[in-house]
Amino acid sequence: MILSLGDLVGRLFSAWLSDYLGRRRTLFLFGLIGALGCMIAALSIQISTIVHFLNLNMISSGWIFFFGILIAMMFGDGAFGIINTFGGEMFSNQVRSTCLGLGYGVGSTAKIIGPVFLGGLIDGKNFSENIVFVPFLIFAFIFLLVLLFIFLLAKPVISSLMLCN
């Protein structure tokens, strides 16, 4: 329930912030912080060891993992508050619905393949806290890859059409 609340707050905050920073910068910022949350979740055991070494025994690796997931959900998934508008600005009227539908289709397929892939990574090995390391590093890498795409390649068509009118 806390993760869902964080997701809601992230979506509302991204929508509000995009009015001031712009959609592209907001998506970049939220994706970067979401990748950081995945890294915190992946390195939760190592972080708890450092915290224990500093005599701050109040934080376990489970709470650090939860905090990393909360950041990833709040910012990584919170960016979906503006992704529809941003996606609509990327394509002209003639191909907008086709491209957005293709994007949603790929995303829905990833929602099916992702858990299967994650199950393959785990592969029934003995379960421990270390099992989250590789999957969350992959998630952080995917966040960063999408960030590079958005920042370097995504150019809104809408603004160029407004200049022509």
C-alpha cells in the first residue's frame, strides 16, 4: 500500500513538475532517480553492511531494499503521469495512434516476458537476499538506456509543427 501511495505521489509530482521543467527534462530526472532506486535495491545488502560498520544498526537490508523499491516506484513508475502526453508529442497526427499503440503493445509484452525472464534468472536456486542483485542491476540499466534515448533522440513533432503555422 505504501508503494502504491508513493507511485501516486510520483505521478502527481511528475505532472506538476513537467509544467515547470518540461516533459523531456522531467522524464530524464525521474528516470535517473528511478535508476538510482533500482541500484539501492540491488545493493541493499552491501549498503546495510556499510551502515552496520558505521554503528548505525537500526537499518536492515530489508528496509534498505524497500526504500530502493519505493524510490524506483515513486520516480521510475511515477514518470507515467506524463508519458502519454510526451508520447503524443513525438508523432504526427497521421501515425500517432499507430505508434502509441505499438508502444503500449511492446510495454504489455514486456510485462509478460519480464517476470518469465526474472524467473529464469532466479532459476530455483536457493533463495537469499543476494538474489535481487542481478535483476535490479538490469532494471537500472534499462532505465539508463531509455534515458539516453529520451535525452538524445526524442524530438517533439508538435513544437516543430507549431513553428510552421
